[in-house]
Amino acid sequence: MDKARILVLAIAGCAGIAALYLASGSDDKPAPPPPVAQLPTVDILVARSDIGLGQA
């Protein structure tokens, strides 16, 4: 085999091993975010269609 091919295969092998190591990583999951504070809300009624002046 040509020296250049061996060098390319060695670099590809090292890159594959590095990718395998990085992909395996740690199985620790990040902590869940803290709960968001619930703000008080108010219900609002909205007309379905336009209401003329003086109409109920």
C-alpha cells in the first residue's frame, strides 16, 4: 500500500475513534429547569360580532 493511503486510513481511524468517544459521552441528563412562576390571570369575555352603540 502507498504511504499516503496508510496515512489517510490512520487519520480516518483516529477521527472515528474520537467521534465514538464524543458520542458516547456521559449518560448524565441535565437537571430540569426550575418551574416558572404562575401569574394570576383574569377571564375576559369578547363579543363574537360588532355591537352597535346602545345595544345590549
